[in-house]
Amino acid sequence: MPKSATYTVAAIYPDYGNPDSQLLLPFSTFSPDTGYAGVTALYGAAKSDLARLASLGEVYASSQLLKKSMQTFDRTFVVTDALNIATLLVAGMAFAVSVSVITLDLRPQLNVLRTMGVAQLQVKAMLTAQYMLLCLVTALLALPFGILLAWVFINMVNRFAFFWVYPMQVSVMVLLNSLALSLFVVLIILLLPIARIEGKVDLRQETPL
């Protein structure tokens, strides 16, 4: 390959498993005079080595290697998925306790609504709708910050800690599924303290008007 030759960089790509830098050039670059380049066969210098070399050779299909690597890669996230579920449950229980405390503080106001003729089911429905609306707004605000945090981990943390990055793809379906699952869990946990609201009105409580 001539030293004075100039080439145009077509692309820069990240290589996960290669710690060194490398260049990819066409075969014709290495033998421009003959126009022939490439490896067509490997053979031993002595005939006695052919049997030994043949026993060492193994052929793998690229599709099988890709499938095996993806299975191994998915198994590494089993613990992560379990931690996500545990975190969601802990957050849900904390939310249920908070709603229970707030409901106790709102009991005088709820008694006023009951004395005005508002049905108990309507009161519970209004409380559920109020808290679910707050959770929905919080989740919608959390989505862009989650995407930003993922970008920081991929392009900043991985780049400087492990010296490799990978393309970031935002899947709308994954975000919608996560949002729906979170709201469903919150709704189930939210119904527990709201269902315990007593339907009887305690007129002995002093309610400031």
C-alpha cells in the first residue's frame, strides 16, 4: 500500500470488543498492481499437518452466534428486571401510605361533602381521579428526564468508563407500556386506602368552614 496515498473517511463506528483502533480498507488497496486481494484458503506447509488442522477447524453460522449472544445478553438483565419490579412495588407502597395519611387529614372536608348529599362512591371516585391525574402528570414529566438520563449514561458514562457506546433508540411502545403498567400498579395500590374510607359521617368533628 503506497504511503503517499490519501483516503476519504467514510464513517467512524464503535467496536465493542476491540480495545485497539483499526481501519477497514477494500481488498484492492493492498494489491493495486494485480487487482487481486483476499484470502481464499488456508493450508499447512506439510501434508502431515492437514489432519491435525482439520480437527481444529470449527465453522459457526453468523445467525447462530448472534442468537446465542443475544440470549446471553438478555440473561444479564434478569436481575435488573427483578430490581425494577421491586422498586415499583416499594414506591407503590410508599404512595399508598402517603395517600392514607392525606386521606386522614381530609376526613373533615370529606364529611362536609357527605353532609351536603354527595354519595360515598362519588367521593371515592373524585379522590381516585384526582390522584390518578397527579400520577399521570408526574409520569409524563418523568419520561423526557428518563430519556435524557439514558442518553447521559450511554454517551457520557459508558464512553469514559468503558470506552464504548451504542446507538440509542427510543421506542414509543416501550414507553407507553411502561406508563400503562405504572399507572395500573398505582391504581391498584391507590384503591386500598380509598376503599377504607368510612361512609358514616361523624358530626362530632369540628370542621372549619
